[in-house]
Amino acid sequence: MLYAILCYASEDVVCSWSKEQDDEVMANLLNVQEKYAQAGRLGPVARLLPTTAATTLRKVKGESVVIDGPFAETKEQFLGFYTLECADLDEAVEFARELSEVNPSGGSYEIRPVSVYNPARVPA
Amino acid sequence: MTELAWISNAISTARPQAMGALLRYFRDLDAAEEAFQDACLRALKNWPKNGPPRDPAAWLIFVGRNSGIDAVRKRSKQAPLPEEDQISDLEDAESDIAERLDGAHYRDDILRLLFICCHPDLPATQQIAVALRIVSGITVKQIARAFLVGESAMEQRITRAKARIADAGVPFETPGAVERSERLAAVAAMVYLIFNEGYSTNSGEAPARAPLCEEAIRLARLLLRLFQTEPEIMGLTALLLLQHARASARFDENGEIVLLEDQDRTLWSRKMIDEGLALVDKALRHQQPGPYQVQAAIAALHARAERPEDTDWTEIDLLYSLLEQMQPSPVITLNRAVAVAKVRGPEAALAMIEPLGERLSGYFHFFGLKGGLLMQLGRGEEARVAFDRAIALANTAAEAAHIRMHIDRLIKDGAAKAAAKTAR
């Protein structure tokens, strides 16, 4: 079974790291990942840009509405994520719209640009 | 990261919120600063022992407020301070205070703290210095270094600015919607000033001044988190990120300025560009264009071009004409002329900037561009005159060196032509 490990931390604090501090943390995190990668157990890993760069598509009374930022309240849980190569935000919104149209749960899709991407090394 | 680094990080992150709240309690900048300093000292003692608090800002506000009240009592009654342990049982207090902290206030607290630094009577450099000191908590020594002045001169400048702010009185009432948006605009302009103070520099000074750019980006991000749906704040943050992304490509190893088209684009920070582009995309969806968004959109077109020749100059020309309408200024017309030269040729660009000569008679970039356009048109003598004027007006050694390079090329071309003539 493949697990998604979702990392939560204070964005205020993480954003205040200097480039050197950030590099150091990232290098350490990479070190930890490396042995799992060597063992062929590591799937795709992504770090997201700050939530200020996020957009949320939400269904309100059957209509899809695009709002700024993440959907803040915790009544909905993060259920998984897609990565998609897009020329601009409109393409990403369109993709989310298509997903939302076939999703009966009526939830929301947060559209967030990926900052660092390590391609999967585990066979699908 | 060491424990000390972690603590200083947590404190500097919490600073704007904590200082903003303490200013609201004490209604006096000095009292708020003193209370905050005291809370920081206690944090350094307490946090390593008891572990980091869940909400560092709430902790600092609570402890700072207690210590500030103690200080006031001490001054009025000269009564001895209670023992440290008795002041507050912080373990219990923390969970309690976190709930009581008025979340609705905190946005206006930070905005107020930034806004009082933008007092219109203060010259721009003083606004910046005082904001860096009060809001960002940067030491006077570091600020002095960034401004290339002595520490005591900077200390005086900041003290004078703070006295001016105190005289003016701090606006404590909760702002209405119109006031809030006016404050936000003033604060955004100041953040942009901080950035420019760090950006317009030459390579020798770049290491000392780069922290100003980083601080401006941090403040812009802070504003954006407080005002997530403001397209102009998205634009401002994007603009700063997209410009700063080029930082390591702007100077060559000899410290000479590298023009945008000659920069090694692989040195541009992809991470900052990605964030900047995402914010531009987000902002444009609001369809409420403003000057920061337009400038960010221009920077985005440069960032999106993998090679200089891929740059969409037609779109840049269009965006500059939009910016000219929003903020008519000869400098913007001058920038537009650069795009016009690419799209319609040097003659059209020259015609566009000729009328600006009088108003920009003291502006380095005017003569730099004029000389460049004349050179492209083969009018070497006139180009030489414009370049000489540019050198006289250069603000930095790097600017002068860059123009000298053009002059050398003119001289070489001239010599080559003369040689060709003689050969014939």
C-alpha cells in the first residue's frame, strides 16, 4: 500500500527562513528520503508554493466558483493530489472543473503551483 | 538549525503581529518596543527550557503586555517588581491567551504598525529605515550598512523619525473600508521603496543591500497573507519576486552591470519566477488592473522568455501604454520606448523620447537609451554626445562602466570606418 505523507507546518515560519536555512532543511529532508528511494519505496514528492499562490475551485449550489487562497476551514480533508503541466492558470482551472464535474462529492479542488518536484522512482 | 536560530526565527516571524498588538495596548511606540524587547529576553530564557510555545506571537504579546504594565506601575509607584516566576505561569497562560487574542484585530494591528511608518512628512529613506527597525526588527547597525551610512547617523535618523511619528499621533480607531484600502496602498508603496532601495545598486554594494530586497519580499508576502484577495498586493508580491529572481545574473564577475538581454537566464531563480508567475495569473483573473499588476505582467513576459529573442515586445509595449495611462510619467514612457525600439525600430523610439528631453535632462537612463538608439541609427557623433552626458549623470560605477563600453565600441567602429576609407 502506498501512503501519502502530508506535511503541515507554519507557513509564516517556513517563509521566514533564509535561503541558506531553507537549503539546509531541504538537503536534510532529501537525505532522509534517499534511503527509501534506494529501496525503491519512494513515490512522487512535491513541495508546494505558499498558500498565497493558491486558488480554490468550489461548487456553490452546483456552480463552480474560483476563489483566492486555500479553503481554510478544516471541515474538508485533503484527499490526494494531481500534477499537471499547464501553460497558465486557466488550463489548471479547466482541469479542476472537469474533475469536479464527474465528482459527486461536491468538494473543492485547490489549485497550487508546485515548487519542487522529484519524479517518481517507484514502478506504478 | 540550532536552537538559537530556531528561536530567533520564531521571534522575527512573530514580530509584526506582536508589535502591532503591543502598540494597540500601549498606544506608544517606545513603550511597545520596550515591552517587546522584554518579552524576547524572557523567550530566550524560557523557550529552551520549556519548549517552544504553540503560538509564539500570542506568547510574546501576553508576556510583553504584562511586562509593559509592570514597567508603567514601576514608574508610577517605584514599587519593586515581583519575582519572575510570579509574573505569570506561562504554561497555563499560553493556551488561555491564544483563545483570547482577538483574531479580527490582528490584521489591522499589523497594517497600523506598517502604516505609521509611512507618515507623509517623513522622507522616503526615513520611512524605510523606521519600518525596517520597528516592523522587521533589523538592527540599526544592519540598516546603516544597507544605507551605506554610519551607525550613529542612522540611529539619529531613526530617533528623529520616531519622534515625528509620536508627534503625529497613531491612528488607533479601527479603520473603515476606504481608510483600510488607503492604508494598504501607502504601505504597499513603502514596501516597493524598500525593495528599490536594495535593487538599484552596483555590485560592490549588492551584498550589503540584498537583504533589503529579501525583507521587502517578506513584507509583501505578509501583506498578501493578510489581504489574500487584493489583486494589487498579488501584483506587488509578484513584481518583487520576478525582479529579485534575476539578482544573481545582474552583474558579471568584474562587477559590471549585465543588461537584461545579455543575462545568463539559467542563473535566474526558477522558484521565485514560478511563484511570481502564479501570482500574476491569479491577479489577472480579478480583472481589476493596477500599476503593480501591470509592472508584474511586464516582468512576467521577460521571465517567460527562455531566450531574449523570445520576448513578447508587442505585449510589453501594450502593457507600458496601459501603465502610462494609469501613472503618466516620463520614466514610464522611456521604458516603453525600449519596447517600441524592438517592435517598430529605433527611429520610432527616438521620436517617442525626444519630447522628454527637458523633463529628463538629469536622468542617466534617458541619455543611455538615447545614445543607444542613435548608435543603432548610425548617428555616431550624436550618440557620443548623449553617452558623455549619461556618464556625467551615472549614479553608480557600474552604470558609468556600461556606457563607457558603448563609447569604446563607437570609437572602434569609427576607427574601422576610417581604416576602411583609407584602404579604399
